[in-house]
Amino acid sequence: MREDLLELLRSPLSLLLLTLAGYRLGLWLKHVTGAHPLAQPVIPAVALTGAGITLLDVDYAAYADAATLVSFWLGPATVALALPLYRQWSRVRAVLAPMLVALPIGAVVSIATAYGLVHLLGGSEELAATMAPKAATTPVSIALSETIGGVPALTAVVTVTAGILGAVLAPTLMTWARITDRRARGLAMGASSHGVGTSRSLSDDETEGAFSGLAMGLTALLTSVLIPVVLLVR
């Protein structure tokens, strides 16, 4: 009986429901706390899902296969970010030149500091390559890490952690720094916190969300192009 129950709990449907339940819990916490910065829906979702698959002794690959229905919608959701961007296109054109300067500089700084800090602290080349793509979205950072000799699984953890920390802390830090322009706040969120940060920006303001989505996509592209260059001149 116990083995049958375990098999049921480890089934793809149960793991999918666990994922959805975790995110629903996160939405509820966000609502009851009045959208507190710490109440990002992805945090309870990650915590509950991670605890669940650990207790059930489910291999991550098996969980990933079970959650395909959720991960499939990441693509359409990302494409849907073009809608708020389209609505804000006149504002994008007004700052296109400075944006095309700021984002490449930001990508280079992110790659160089992550890579250099690891070596400065005595880390290995493999760990440095693992950290370097953290500013890109998770699928892109994983692919880049594998290409340049990093540990893709660890890169995924670092990237998601960076996104969560950015979504929680960045808006408050920008407010303290008196950065009030929604365009600048959005660019900063998308460039450093990718999807999680963009989700936070969209819930705060449509203009900020549009610029965050644009920065997320361009930063992923720039990181892919610039990582070989930065590592070549290290």
C-alpha cells in the first residue's frame, strides 16, 4: 500500500499539481501581504516543489519531464511580452540610443565581474565559467555554461537565485537611490533579474514591464555574443 501511494505521488500528474499548488500558494501570499516585496510567487513555488521532490526522492530529470506542460508555456509567455512593448514603442524610440549603449556595457560588466570575482577568490576555471552567464535568462545561461565549460545545473541555480533576489531587492534599492524613471527601472530589472524581475516589473507598472522585457531579451542576446569575447581577452 505504501509503495502504491509513493508511486502515485511520484506520478507526472502529482508532480505537475505540486508545481501549480506551489505557485498558487505564492499568489495567495502575495495577496494577503499586500504584494510585499518578499512575497514573490516563485519563492514558495520553488520551496514547495524542491521540498516535495526531495522527500519523494524524485530525480530532477523525471520532474522536468512531468512539468513539461508548465515549461511549454514559458515560450508563449515570453512572446506575449511583445504586447506591452508594442504599446510603449514611442517611449522606447525616445531612449533607443542610450539604451543600446547601456545594455552592452551592463552585459560586459556582469560577465567580467562574475568571472573575475571567482578567480579573485581562488575559484576554479570551471566555476568561473559557471557564473559568467548569470545575467541571461535561464535557458540561455544553461546553454552558454555548457558551451564554455561550466556546470549547467549550477548555472541554472545561480541564474534563478539572481532573478529572485533582483525581484525582491532591486525595486527598493532603486527607490533608495532615487531612480524613479520607469524606463530606467525596467531596463535594470530585465538586465539583471530576467523573467522573475520582469514579472515583478509588469505587476508594478506597464511601462516598466515593457522595458524590462526588452532588456531581458537583449541582455540574453548580448551575453551570448559577448561571453566568448570577454573570456578571450581575460
